[in-house]
Amino acid sequence: MIYGPMINQFKESVESVAGHCIVTTDVTDTLKRILAELKTERVASSDNPPNAQEIFGFDVGISNAQAGIAETGTLVLDSARERHRLVSLVPPVHIAIIKASAIVETLGEALALLRNDKAISPAITFITGPSRTADIELTLAIGVHGPQQLYVIVDRDK
């Protein structure tokens, strides 16, 4: 489906790094569908996060992203607006919600979007696909240091 060049590029980039990307005008329905497919029991939200010790017992973490970079499929979480970043880093599945209008082409544009009174937040998290790492023999492992699955819901601003 064609959504516009920036959204299409972002979706393709997210999927090229083993993420799932759904573009929708109904975020609630899409979120319910994903959670039903995953058959999750415990869901943490950055809007109402559990304490740091409890977060390790959750199946899914749901957060917002303040920007998306189309050329790499990267999500940008700004600590000034997304204070509970553990929700996006600890559970085995991370679901991120981003407004289509927050998707830009490059890293420079994303940082300009986050600039607040000429100061960038003290902590910005960049997420590109599920967590991956490689050992000395370059054997790739997914989800060792973070989520094994990433779902991105793009809200096509009605």
C-alpha cells in the first residue's frame, strides 16, 4: 500500500531490520490485534510503568516515539517526554507508537525536531529493530540485550 514516500521508506526500513511496521488510523484496534496475536499476559506502558524490579516480569512494553528516521527505520525516544525508557528496553517485545508527522528523513532532521529551546534532552534512545549482538565469530544473536521483537504502529494523523 502507498502511504507517502516518507512513511513508505520508514516502513520498509523498519522491516529490513526485522521489525514489524503497521500504518493505521486506528491505533487502539491495531494495538489490541497485536496483543491478541502475541497472547501476552503482562503489558507495561510508559504512561503507567511498573517499578524497575517488576519490569523484568512483563511480556510487552508499549511506548511512544517522538521521532522516526525514514532512511534507517530508527525510533527516537526523548527522555524529556518519554521518561520511562525501561519499558522499551527490557520486555521481550517492544511496541512503539509514532505519529506519521514525526517521521523525518535523516538523523539531523530528527535531532532538529527534538531540539527544545536550543538544548537537546540529556538522554535520547535510538532504536533500530530488535536488539542484536554478535560474538567474536560474528554469530548474530537477537534479543540478548533487549527486546527480541519490535512492532511499530504509525498513526496516520487523521
